[in-house]
Amino acid sequence: MKALVIAPHPFFSPRGTPFSVYYRTLITAQLGVEVDLLTYGEGEDVTIPGVRLIRIPRIPFTRNVPVGPSAKKLVLDVFMAAWTLWLLIRNRYDYVHAHEESVFFCAFYKKLFGFKLVYDMHSSLPQQLSNFKFTKWQFPVRVFEFLETAALRAATAVITICPDLADMVSSKLHDSSAHFLIENSIFDDVALASGERRKLADGAFPSLPNLPLVVYSGTFEAYQGIDLLIGAFAKVQERRSDAALVLVGGTPAQVTKYRAVADSHGLNGSCLFTGRVPPTTARCLTLRASVLTSPRVLGTNTPLKIYEQLASGIPIVATRIHSHTQVLDDNVCFLVEPTPEAMAEGILHALTDTARSTSVSAQALALYETRYARPVYEEKMRSLLTRLR
């Protein structure tokens, strides 16, 4: 089989590194599919045997593509549509694997070229337009709701990444067997084409103190609840002055912003910011933690980091919102209300209640191995390919 994968992302750039695209493509190639991967011009090349990486040109005024909908992505996606058409004219593909918004033009091309179409749905674009406050005008939201429903029904197969999306998709599909819930739950090391595990962005690796570490790793977007976590840790410090908070990620501007928040809480000596670091570095920091956190306050998709946290053997403190509770429960982590007071109590319990921390960590690992580990992921991908043959 030969497939064209469309990834409308700055593939392995400092912003929005699409690990899900990497792992989908990696496993697809390992299962014997020859893959052409089309993506943005910005980013690091990676080595994936059996995969030809193709980039649209680098366009200067569209560099540093932000997370979520943006005018920059809209411009780049016009180029993606043109390059996709060129590849379809020159090559014969058994199927096209369209990630996120690329499905809209791929659904049209399907009528012209007759390929099978996979819609890899990482989020609902109409929902993103609202969550990221991209527009207050409801007309474009309604247009994308129509396009999304049409794309779902045009697809040969639809992949969703969390139960919330799965429920939404199941209500719109006529054929339930076309739907595959494949969580973004594996995290192998990424092989950069340069052969080096270089930093993907600026950011100092701090000299970590030999103290109990409370660690957050991820983006610093508003919905992630960084303000909430910093406020909670200020309360933790009142009772556990020996602990330190490590925040991994964030653009330079975001780090500056939240460093000021930490300073306003008097945490300048016990709150460490790394900035963006390579995935392997972030993983090393995570494994140094005494407590892992996910303080998200908005959203419905399960954070990618949750699966790695489940597999870590380290107690997790997460907010009790739907984004988390569709995967997590009180048996596998310390679930808390999304307030500074509740999160502080959760962190303190995770630091001091050794018996419960050991229990939830063990059950978290068992959950990961049963439902989300690599063999489970591979079997789901095999089932998808069986439908496409």
C-alpha cells in the first residue's frame, strides 16, 4: 500500500510539535505502508524508515505558527492544498491520511481521484474557533460545522483521539465501523535527521535542586491553568517550604509573563522555568518529579501528557474537568477541583501520603499498560489498515 499523509503543522518546530502525526506515520510505515508525508516548510526533518518527507516552501511572514487557528495557518493551508493536488496528479495513492483541517480539501480531491480517505480528527475545528476566541462572528463557526460534518461522512475511516470526540463523531457517522478511537498514547524517542538531540527552542536547562519537585510540562496557553498551578504552589510552600515547582515549556514571552506571576506570589527562589526543551529533556525532567501535574481549566480533549504521566510511576495531580476525567479517576491520580486551594491540597497529599501515592501510581501504570501502551496502539492501527485494504 502507498499512502499520502497530510500534516498541516510546523513539523518538529519549537511551536506545536505534532507528536501524534509522527507516531501515526511511524507505526503506519512499520506496518508495511509506503508513506509520503506532506507538511509545512518550518521545522526539523526527522528520520522515519519508509517515509518520504515533503515540505511546502518556507514563507517568511508565516514563520512561528502558533497553536490553534490563525491567519498564518490559513495562508499555509492554501499552499498545502496546492502541493497535495500536485502530488495526487503525479502519484497513485491507495489512501490519503488527512490530519485536522486538511480533510476539507482532501474530501474534495477524493471525488476527483477516487482514493480512500482517513480523517484524523485531533479536535473539532468549530470548537477550536470558539475556544481560541479566533472570531466572535458565528457565521464562520457554522460554516466549519457544515464542512466538518460533510468531511466525516465523506471519509472512509475517521480517527478520534479521546472519548469526547468519539461520542461527537459517533452521533454523526452512518457507519459506526468507520470510526477508530486511537489515543495519542505512545511516546518513543524521535530521531532527528541531524542525528542530534538538539534543543528545538531556546530555554535553559536549570540545575535542579535535590528537593521534592512538583513538575508541569506542556504548553503555556491560557487553558492549561498555569496561573492556577502557580497560585496553588504558593499555598503548598506555606506548609512544604522544601518543595520546588518546575515549569517545562512556554515561549520566551510566556515564560516572562508567568515568572512575573510567580514573583508576585513570592516564589522567585522556588519556581524554576526551563523554557522549551527537546522531548527527551522534558522526559528526563518528568522522571525527576515527586509529583506530576495537569492543571488544565478548559477543553475537552485529553492532554497528550496524561498518557506519559500514567506510565511514569509518579503520582499525578489533575483538575477534575472532563478533559481529564474521560481517562482519569480517583483510583489512578489525585483529582482536584480547579481552584488554587484544592490543587494545593492535592499536591500536599501526593507529597505526604506515601501509601496512597504508591497505590494510585501503580494503578495508573496498570491502566496505561492495559489500554494505551504500544501493543494496544499498534493493534488499533492494524485494524484501521485492514479497513483500507
